[in-house]
Amino acid sequence: MHLSLTALVAVLPAVALAQGASGTGKTTRYWDCCKPSCAWPKKGNSPNPVKTCDKNDNPLNDGGNTKSGCDNGGGAYMCSNQSPWAVNDTLSYGWAAVNIAGSNEAAWCCACYELTFTSGPVQGKKMIVQASNTGGDLGSNQFDLAIPGGGVGQFNACTQQYGAPANGWGDRYGGVHSKSDCDSFPAALKAGCNWRFDWFQGADNPTVSFRQVACPAAITAKSGCVRQNDVINETPTN
């Protein structure tokens, strides 16, 4: 079968979308203040890695070469502006450490995924996250959402950067328990902590369906990381 040029152009977006990752998965949450894995050079196909910040939350212009604050003597940390935020009542933007079944870090670093929550109080809501880090302690198709106060997990640079307790704020795994716990947070992280109890309604690791989408400019403007030949997709559903 031969397609006309017009017909071929019409099917290209659908072909590109089909090539993006999709499926069902699970979410967790963390904020360890460490330099994200995708902030190192040449982790994905973007000319620039994810931006990092110094101890005072000032952006580093180092090409991604500064050692992580989680390493002895390191000075690169997660930037506070890579916290989640609500676009409207049913859509939020943010970042996550991810692990996609059958894929690898080169493919997911700085890629974006539209998550549709399928359980808990946020069921039916959507969130577009950019992969800034690599996770996978629960296996494949995991999205470890970057939420201030979500728990430092295995690593903790929040004590060095912000003077957080030795196990981070709240529980080492899971983080703080209520919105009032966000009141004592550093000013730069309060909005992201509050998001968890406002838009996210205190959801506890909801399940998701997901599909890879083109990254919104509002996300890449903060992370500085734009994949070449980003997946083509229609405007995400609000």
C-alpha cells in the first residue's frame, strides 16, 4: 500500500506516540537533596543535563561535572524549583526518579511521562513528570515522585544543604505526616511540601497508568534538559 505525502504526514504523530513507553506502574515519593542521576553529562540524548544548584540553591553552571552533595566534599544538590506544582485542579507538573520496564537510563533521562492516577484520593487526576533521576527499588515502572518532605530514603544531602535532621524531615522513608509539618521547612521548599497535602491530597503511593509525552516547556525551562527528537504527542489532557 502506498500513502500520499499528506496521508503519511497525518500518521506520523501516531507512529511517534506508539514508540514512547506506556503501561501501568506505581509511585513512591522522595526528596533527598542529592544531585539527580540525569544531572551528570551524557546520561540521555539532551545536549544539557538536568540543572543542579549549590548549597544556597543557586544554579550551577558547571556542565554537570560537580560532585553530588551526597558524596564527601560534593557541592551539587537538587534545585528547589524542581518541586511539583499544580497547573489546575486536575493537572500537576513535576519530576521523578524512574525505572521503565525494558528501557534504560539513556532512554528515560529527561523524558516526560503523563501519569494518570488510578487509586487513592487523586484517582483520575493527571501529572506530567520529567525523569530527572533513576530509581527502581520497587522494580520496573516505578515513578519516585520528587516531593519536598517525601522522605530522604537511602541517601541524605538535606542535612548538609538545609540543616535537616539526620534522617531528613519526618520518617526517613515516607517523610512528613501532615501539612503543618511543612511550616518549619526552608522557604524554598514549603510550596512543594504543601502541594503534597493540597493538590495531591496526602495520597500514599497511588498506582498509575502512564504514557511518554513531549515535555511541556514549563518543565524544561526549570530543568534545562530537553531531549533531542522528543516524542510527538497531542496536547496533554487537563
